[in-house]
Amino acid sequence: MKAQNCVFLSALTMACPFLRDVVDEEALVLRRAFRRERVFRDRLDPLAFPDDHLYERYRFSADGIRYLCRLLGPRIKHRTARSHALSVEQMVCVALRFFASGAFLYSVGDAEQLNKATICRTIRSVCLAIKALADVFISFPGHRRLCDMKEEFYRIAVDCTHIRIKAPSGAHEADFVNRKSFHSINVQMVCNADCVISNVVVKWPGSVHDSRIFRASEIYQCLSQGEFSGVLLGDRGYGCQPFLLTPFTDPQEAQQAYNHAHARTRARVEMTFGLLKARFHCLHKLRVNPVRACDITVACAVLHNVACLRKERAPRVPPAMDWDNPAIFPDDDSGRLLRDQYVLNYFS
């Protein structure tokens, strides 16, 4: 009886097409019959549409997308065309659609006729390639001579904005809850008069105060050591420094004129935040872990600068949210003296 069972199991092993190790040819034929045929969908050329169509979906014109393809191609191009690999143009457009819409990955995949796994890998690859160019496109004090920038914008503004993220797992989840009671990363940016970002710090959780981020930044060290001339403008959440001027808390007549000029000049950084989030809707909420959220934010900042430098169409900017951060560091005496000197020389 045992011998008969062994013979039966051996025959079953050889003939069954659903086992991993099949040695019977008939079973192999059956396996091929049951195997689902792979379907390669015909993907449209994403650049074969007018600029209005492309801008609505990718936030760049056809020329702008071609420029990004030339820029990123050496970093993201597949080595072979196996399995109908995506072209550079398709990979760039997939990432741009995600950045522009902020939709779920499966929604981006449905729009681009790709599966979710391909969308996820493509976005990550393009995001890291763009992030690698941050030092090229984000440079303080800027890409032009300092004297030329001061003629247009005597001082440059600094501020922070919160990028909402999903609640991260782990012991440090509470660190990402900001004063508005939602999870975020707090991003510091410095911009010029053209709303071009010249410095970005993306690594702090939402609970960290703006002025603490500034004091821990490389730009603070450079300014405090006198490596750059001129001063920055900041809101009342920062302590007044010789290189960072803030508005008066209870201004008098001449100080009110200073505060008005200060607010008009510093409004450029608020407009930059608005442009960045209106251009790339994914920054309204990122459904990724904090590390990837930081990578995507830097990539969007680089793309924003590329769009500004190439004069791409700017989106409408909604009103900005006023966070009204209270100061946690006192004003520096030399900063107050310099601010009073500005009021005496220009606003009295």
C-alpha cells in the first residue's frame, strides 16, 4: 500500500502544472496554457499636446519638459528597453503629474496608464535626480551678482512654511505635530525679489520654532560671521539681529513707516510659498514618511526655481495663512541699534 502511494505522489509531482519544480513536459504545456499573457499598453507621447494641456497636468510647457528631460536624462534613463521600459520623457511626466496634482499613486497611474508600483518607483527615481541638482539651482545669495540683486531688492526675506504630512509611525510622532495641531515638516526658505528660492532647509519636524531652525542653519552661521553683506528680513517670530531685521512690536509714527516698508518687502517670501504650493499641489499634504516628504519638498523647490528662471506660466496664488509666531529668542542690542538707524536715516 505504501509503495502504491509513493508511485501516485511521484506521478502527481511530475504531472501537476502548479508546482514550482515541474519535470513533466505535459505539465509544462499546461502551465503555459494557464499563464496570463503580459499586456503592454500603447502609451501616448506626453509631449504631443498643446502647452495649455501640458501646463494643466505637468505645470511646464513642452519646451520646459524637454529641458528637464535633457537635465535629468543621464541620471534616470534605463540602461535597456526590456519590458517596454519607460522613456525619459514618460518618467519626467509621471513625476511632474504627481507633483502638480498631489493625487494618490493609483490615480496618477490611471491617468498615465501605468500600474501603481511603476508610478512609485518612477517618482522616487526622478525625485532623487532632481534633489541632486539642488546645489545648482538653489544658491545663496543667488545666481546673479549681489549688487544687481540689491538694486531690485535691497534686502532678502526669510520665513518658514509648514508642509502637511501623514502621521508618521514611531516614537517621535508627536514631534511632527505643529501649533495648528496637524502633522507637518517646518521648511525654512530664503527668496529674492523674483520669488526665486536662494536657500532651503528641509529637515525639521513641525513642532520646531522658526527662529530655532534659523539659528541652527548654515546661513545663520555665514551671516553671523560676516561672510555676506546686507541683511535679511524676518517676521516677529525672529529675534532682531544685525543681519536679520524684524518689525517693531509697538511702532511709533516713523516706525510705522518702517513696518509698512518691511511688510511690503517681506511679502515676497509669502508669495513664494503661495506660488510653490499652487504650482505643486502635492505640498498641501504628502502621504509619505517624513524622509521622503523632505526629498519631495526639495525637488519641488528646485522645479519652482527652474520654472521661474525659464519664465514658465505662474499659477494663481491663494491668500497665505498667517501663523503669527511669537518670538522665543530676545532681540540683540546691536540689531535694535541697526534697526533704529534705518528708521532715522530713511523713515524719519
